[in-house]
Amino acid sequence: MELLEGVDQGWTRGKGQSFLFRKNISKDTLIAWLRDFAQRVRQNPEQHRELGRRLQKLGNLAWRELSPVAARLAQELVVVEKPREEGTDTEVDGDGLVTDEEEAKDTITDFILSILTRQYKQGDLLGAITSVDKCLEIKSDDHKLWTIKGSLLSELGRYEEAIDSFNRAVTIEMNYPSAWYHKGLALYHLGRNEEALINYDQALKINSDYYEAWNNRGNVLRELGEYEEVIASFDRALEIKGDIYEAWLNRGQCVGKLHSAPLPSSALTRQYPQLNQRGFEGALASYQLGLTFCTQDQHPQGWGLLHYEIGRTYYYRGRKSLYTRDAGRSDFREALKHYNQALQTLTREAYPQDHLELIQYLIRVHNALHNEDERKKWRNEGLEVWSQLLNDPHKSSQQKRQLAIQFIRFARMRVDVLLEDNLLLEAFRAAEEQKNLYLTWILDRQNQHILSPTTRDI
């Protein structure tokens, strides 16, 4: 009881741990005491909400062993609580409905969601899904919780399951645009572009200022080859919110591929006439204007990615011109300048995947400029980051599969390094290991396509 009172008064985790140490109380002993205490409190319903509040504060101290126990006990208290008898002081809402039980449910779900938030920030997506499932046991008709679950499943690459969750959400509340939007994202990742477009349009029908939906609508239209409508969607997103770096990146990539097709007129292009350009100049215009909206301090990832794309734009022009004129080396040097700027924010610690993507192009441009020492330096760092990502315990097998395919060049680089070191047997084993791994994934992918959803669930 003294621990709960101390936490209620604002104890930190360190102070709580110090208290346990002084009292010679192990975490197992504390968990057993909490369970016994909760059992006793069940005899006095008036204390349910107070205990739930204190358990929530205890969970917020981020003790991994205690948080799940506290959440489960808090949930059990809600289950055993009975409606108050007629004539007691029970709160009533405007429709004459008793709100006391709903408030108790809100307290518990808020507590569990605070745990979920920590799990998500730590990369523990499976733990976060377990937490949202606990919330759904309490509030199964909460469309926002179903949407959260679907979004978490999508991040794990479990798109079919995610779509089921989004369908539950829109069945409960069909005017919730976030569920339609995220369902569209999952469909897009499955290559079901026409269905994705329908869901984005449904989200926009509910909220026409949903800039994320406009941006991803553009991505779907790009897959369908509708370039004029693609750029119109990106422009609409940027008219609503100018610092969406994804939309600037997408717009630049699209106009860079257009050389003669007319660009649609929009409020954005009328305000910034340089955006009417196409090809190389059009791509640069989009990225450079994007940098004025996405500053380094406010949008470090977007700022870095915009510099990265400017570098890529110069790099690819350099590759084309290298065989016709000496301008290629000048373009490579310009590309390197922007890659180095991108490194200021796309660090290994902050954005490891973006950092690894950037390293791939640093290796290429140093190779083009014959900077052998720099090429090897970045190759070695890339192999370290690649290995770190593939061995991340918080990533699902599906996520690791996607990473391995995205960065397949590093699998080959690993073999090259072993060959350079004259480790022939190790090189052969590494090559064989990668071959078997990719073949297994390909077969798994094919098997998933021929299984019915019911069989897969079983």
C-alpha cells in the first residue's frame, strides 16, 4: 500500500525501485501482493476506480514485469463491478444512460493504451497488439481501437488480418475516415490498387481535407499509370498542408518521368510557377521547394530525404551523361554533396533504414568517382546496419523478409568482402545461406497465395 501511495504522490521509477530494495521486496512478491490486494478490494466496489487510477500510475513507471499484471487486474475489477442500486448517487449522461461503468472502462483502456504507446515506441509491435486486444475485450465496439489494431498489423506486414480489423471498424462507424484510409494502405501493399483507390475516395468523401489520403491516392494512381491525376492528388495534399515531405518526394519523382505531357493546373502551381517544369528541372523544383517547407529542425527525416532525392536526381543524370560528355563527374560531385547533407539527419541511430538506403547510393557515387577508400568504408558500415536490422528482435519475419529483399545488394556485398579476404569457404556458405533463405521466402509467398483465408487462419 505504501508503494501505491508513493506512486500516487509522484514517485519516479527509481524511487519505487529503491523502496522495494530497502524493504527487501522482490517483484514476484509485489505481483503476488497486488493480486491479493485486488481480490480484497473486489469486496468493496467503491474502491475499484481508485485502485485502477493508482495501478495506472504504477504502470506508467515502465516496469515491464508489473505493467501487464496491473492491466489485467484492473480489467478484472471492471468485470466484477456491478451496477449500483436504484437511489444511489450514480452519474447519468444527457441521454439518461448510466456512465459510471463506461468511465471505469475508459480508465482501464487509457491505462492499457499508455502501455501500448510505450511498446510501440520501443518497437514491440506484437506486445502492442496484445495490449490493444486487451482493450477490445473491454470495449469491443470501439472503432478507434479496431483501427489501431489494423494499423499495427499492417506495420507487421499482416495486411489481410489488418483489413479484417478495418472492416470491423467501418462496420461500427462507417463515417470514420481513418479506418477507410488505413484499409486503403493495406490494400495498396497487397497490390489491390483499384480497391485501395475506392477506400481512399471514401475517406476523402468523409473528410475532403484528409491530406494523407490525397497523397496516397496519388501513389495508387501512379501504379495505375494515371499521371495527370497523380500530380493533381499530390498538389491537393500540399495545398492543404505544405510540409508533407512524402508528397514533395512523390511529386518530384513523378514529374521527373514526364517530358512532354501537360501538367494539370492547380492552386499550388499558380502560386509557384516553377512547379510547371517537367523532367530533371521539374523534379529538382519540387524537391527544392519542399526544402523551404520541411526545415531541418522541424522535419529532420523529410529534410534528409529531400536532399537524398536531389542527390539521386543528379546521380542518374550523371550516369546518362558520363558517356557523352564530361558533365557526369560534375553531377556525381553534386550528388555527393547532397548525400552528405542528408547524412546530417538520416543517421544510423535515428532512421536506420533511411540511413542504409542512403549508404547504397554513397557507395555508388564513390565508385563512380573512383574513391575506393570511401567506397569500402561505407560498404562496411552498410553491412553493419544491414545485419543490425535483420537481427532486430522486434521485427517480424515478414518485416525482415521485406528488408532482405529491399537491401539484397548487401547480401552480395557480404560475399564480396569474404572473397576479398580470401575466405572462400565462408563466402560459399554465405552465398548458399542467402540463396536458400530467398528460395524459402519465395515458396512461402507462393503458398500463401494458394491457401484460402480460412485455411490460413486455421
